[in-house]
Amino acid sequence: MGVQELYISQQGLENLKRELEELKQQRVEITEKIKDAREFGDLSENAEYQEAKTKQSFIEGRIEEIEATLKMAKVIDAKNNANGEISVGSTVVVDGTGREVTYQIVGSNEVSPEEGKISNESPLGVALMGHRAGDRVMVPMADGEEREYLIVKVS
């Protein structure tokens, strides 16, 4: 099986790279804290040492996660989608409840409902992909019903 692609915006990619650099700097700092804590003697009762080791474990795990994500990342630029079809990176205005709501379609690692960022893998995201302004799509709801959405605008 080939490497799975993970869709990400240019901004999302830059954010991950920035976080990775910050974590690598924290890695250096936490290593120093662990070294200093060891000098205090009995490590089993040294709260500073235990806290530093826990933080080190978190940092190392997050670094691995980001590096794996970066290897699978495929940057999507919605501006290249001149045909008006919804794709990852598109901003979409839909009406499904009598009021218009704006969403940005993003890769699964950039989801932020409070910012209107929904995954291309979510039920609404899946239903919208490949459609254009003026299309109507049916979206499965958690209760087993379906809701119709009108695509008002794609940018």
C-alpha cells in the first residue's frame, strides 16, 4: 500500500512547520531541565524530574506526529481550481436551515468548527466535494435522516 496523502492548506503547513521548530527548541530546554533535576539526587521523589520527563514524552510524541504528517502532506491550493468545483481549500456558502453559513473545506488535521473549518471527510464535506454553486446536495445526519443544502457560493 502506498503512502496516504493528507490534504493541508499552505497556512496549515506553515503552522505545522512553526510548531515543529518550537517543539525542537523545547526539546533542548527540557533536556537541560532533566539534566539539572538529576543533580538533585533521588529521582523517584523529585517532582521536577518527573514533570520534565512527562513533558519530554509529550514533546517527542508530538514531534513524531508532526514529522509523519509532513511526510504525508499534500498542499492544496483552491485558487488553482478554476472550474468552480468545491475541493479542499474552497470556501463555501451553503443554506440548509433557512440561513446561510460559510465553511472552509480543509484536511482532517485542520478542522476547527468554531472557525467554520470542516473536514473534506465529514458528511457535509463529502457531500459538497466536486459540486458547484447552485447545486443541491443531500447530507446524512446523525439521526439517520438527510438534510438538503443549497450551495450558494464557492470561492
